[in-house]
Amino acid sequence: MIDDGWQSVPTALDVARAGVSYDWLTSIGDRLYWVESSPDDGRLSVATWSAGSVALLPGEVGSGLHAYGGMPYAVLPSGEVVRVNGESGQLAGAVTVSATAHSYGDLTWSGVELLGVREDSRGDDLVVIETSSGRLRVLKATDGFLASPRVSGERLAWVRWDRGVMPWDSSEVWAASYMPDGQPVGPVRVAGGPDESAFQPQWGAYGWLYFMSDRTGWWNLYRWRDGRTEPVAPVKAECATAPWESSYANYAMLPDRRIVMTVQRGPVHELAVVSFGALVRLPVPYTSIKPFLAVVGDRVAVIGSSPTRMQEIALVSTDGSGRVEVVRPGPDHRFADVSVPQLLRVESDGAQVTAVLYPPSGDAGPAPVIVRPHAGPTYHSDLRLDGEVQFFTSRGFAVVDVDYRGSTGYGRTFRKALDGQWGRFDAADCRAVAEHLIDTGRAIPGAVFISGASAGGYTALRAVSEEGPFAVAVVRSAIVDPQRWTTTAPRFQRPHAAILASPDSAVRADQVRRPVLLVHGVRDEIVPIGDTTALADGLRGRGLLVGMLTLENVGHYVSGTGLVAALEAELDAYRSVLEDAGLARAAPTPSQSKICH
């Protein structure tokens, strides 16, 4: 039974205000830098911490490199910051360049020069940016993609992949001799190829080059020395994050030549140090750690969270003592009765699928359930305190996040299982989880819903295009036709749909069997709104459109006032089903959701 105690549960506005995000954490000596979002308007700023003091630097920051971004700032020896302007996409701050049609990112100060990557419709350039004049010197150019320039002494490393593949499927680490003011000489492919994903190069002691590779089926750390490649600490776990953004750092070098790194098994992250070839787990209060590790002395700075802790920045001791100093706490929130998740293993067509189940407040038996395929598809469910989850669990819903086939955290074979099967295996896995919850008495039949964003929205639409347990689908920023998306998606992601989709992958209004609420931002450049609008017209004609919530001045990611409207509309959609079924008491209706029926 749903009980909307509005005085004791977080509102949609509470959830939006708790939506601060930290990313792109780096260190210079004993000072930390990162990018911080505003919960009010989503704008991004560079922040810095030193000796207990935090400051937000002026100017908006944000990179559009490869659609999802690459390191958007660099710190010069003077302490000045060069950043990619979040509005124009051009370089700003301590260095400016003449305006062009390029996107910039992957900025890094080599100790002598400022390097980065720029992109336009024709391809990528690895460039040196002269800090005094803003002039550029191109070091490498390709019609594919480049990332992660790293210089040490007289050596340069970088990552490249072809325009017809995704970097988590096929990418290469290269190295060359290099002198400042010169050009790379004698380039050598260190790792990677058609069936190997290699990235995150870093130069270490003795001139050894470290990088991540999935050549064994798991992203593990390797080093290249004297022309030979060797594993650093083999483990059947993922030690890297799928490179949606460039310049991730899942590992970092400690001063005593140990290496600290993340280790992921399913949705659970751990922190570990490599000591004499062995991985030693560090005790931390986090289950989700972002791929931005930075070293300050003998400690490692992390962006961590858990099911009971909001995202925060902390310095973690690497001596195994478990000491943690929080330097940037998470935002204040009103999630008093936090739902703590349980991990489930569910069989789906012979595959083992992991799901993260958040029980409703009180957990007094079968409940309405919201099934959420994550927004990958090449990603995973985050095991962290999620305001949107708490918004619904505090109102008597259970929420279950599904790591369907194609998710990361389970090795290359599982990650590749969705190739050519997008909209089939992922939808089947969500149905299997929902049916498992019904069969085990945790879900109320007829009160099971599916909700997803982006690729997760596509999965939700496909799930209600067949008979199954779902009463309503709620989708945000959804992909509707993967084949057509290959022509409208950003250059970086066009191969993704081609690799994943099947010939009959499009969502057709005449095949949808359950009501659908559509939510989409007008300024979405990753998934343009046109296909969603056309789907809405088709569903309206069949009486299956719950509503089309069009968000002005909102892009692919919904935050701030857009998130408030989206959550209230979603709750309305579920309430309507529950009230028709006699499962909900009358409750105040969330206000001001402008939905076009």
C-alpha cells in the first residue's frame, strides 16, 4: 500500500538540490583540483582545495570532446588554470586560442608544454598549445580518435582508435620519442588491436609505460619496458572504467613506487594498492569510486560514495589503517530513512544477471516495483546513495537497478554479449528480474514499472513492446531508432548503435503494448528530440501516451527544475496505475508538471 507522507519524505526539489557532482579530480603537490556542478543550473566550475580551504574558480568549464568530454582544464606552473569554456567549447582562462569549430579536451601540462586533443567533424588532432601566443602545433592527426597525451622526459604516449569502433572494444596505446617544440619520432604500437581495448597510459619510474588492457578478458594493469609487456597485478576483475570520457585515471603512482588502483566486481568498487605484484585491499567506506584518482603525499584522493553516503572527495591513507579525511563533503540532503540495497543474482536465458534491489521504507511485504535499466548500455549500476531512488522508496516503491547483458564490471565477454542483440537481451533481462520479484513475493503483480534514461530508455521502450510484467514505461532522453541514431548521434557514438543494434531494432508505436511517459530535453544533442516527438504522435493515436514532457533549455542530462518536473510526472504516472487498481490512498498531487496529452 502506497503511503504518501509528504511531510516526512524528500520532495523532487530536495532531490534536485542534492544533485551536486564532482569529477576530473587531479593534484598538484598538496593541492587538489576538480570540476564541481551547481545543483541549481548544472553549470560546472573548477574548484580547488589546499590546507583545509575550498575555493570555486571563476568561469564556466566543460568539454565537448567526443560528445562526453575529456579533461577540461590544466594547471600551469604559475598556478593559473587553462580551461575549456563550458559555453563556447573554446580554450579560456590563462590561454586563449582563435575561435574555431573544434571541441577541446584532454588538457595536460607536461612540465614544459600544454598538450590536448581537439576534434571537428573530420577527426581528431593531438596538439601542443603555446601558452604565450595561443598558437597550436599539430603532433598527430586522424579521421578516427585520439586521447590521453602523456609526456615524460623525451617520450610521448597517446591512445588512438578507428572511427568505426568504440574504445572499449578496440583501441591502442602508442609511444614515440619526442622533444619539446618537435614532432613524435619512431611511433610504436605498445598494445591494443581489433580484439583488445587498451588505454590510460601513464609513465612511471625507470621510464616504464603503464596502461590498462583487457587482453585476458578483464581490464587489468600492464607495464611496457624495454619493448616487453608484462602484467602488473593480474586479477579477474575490472580495474578500469569504460572510457566514455577521455583522461580517466583508475590508477595512480605513489611516491614509494607502489600503485593505487580501483578494482570493480559487478557494481561494487574497491580501492587497492599493488605491493610486490600483489593487490592489497584498502579499507574505505565507499562502494562506488569514480575513475579520477590523485595522489597527495602518501595518500590518495578519491571521489567516493556508498548506499548511505553522498558523493564526497576524501584523502585516503594507503597504509591500510582505514584513515579517511573528507575534504569536500557531499551535499546536504533530506533522505532520513535511507533504503539500503541488496544484491540479487537472477537467471535470464541461461545468463546470470546482477540486480541491485532497494526495498521500500518499512519493507512490509510485496510492493510496487520500478525496474531501472542503467543508461549505458556499456556501463553499470552505481552502488551509491541515489536521490531519485530514495524519492520513490520513501513513498513505498521498491526500486531495482539491472546490470543487463552488455554491462561493464563483468569482463569483456559479458560486455560484448549485447552486440547485435540490443533491445532483446537487455529487455529480456529486465523482464526476468521483474518476474523473479513477482515469483518471490516481493513485487505486486500489475504494479511493476520500468524506467530508463538514454540507452536505458530504449531498453524500457523495447521491454513494453512485448508482453510482460510492466504496467507503464517512463523514459527520459530515449534512443528510439538505433539505426537512424547512427546518422544523428555525435561522431564518437555512431559506431555504438551500429555494433549493438539488430535489423529490427527500432521502436515502433504500433508495437508498443503498454502506456508510456516520454520526457525529453529540447537541447539534447546526443539524442535529438525528433524521434521521441514522432513516437509520441504514434502513441497518442493509439491511446498509449501517458504524456510527452518537453523540457525547454535542457540537454541530454536532466537536472535542476527539469528533474523536478520529470520526477513529479513519473510519480503521477505510477500513482494513476496504482489508484486505478485500488493500491494507493488518495494523496496530494505533485504540482506544476506541464504534460502535453
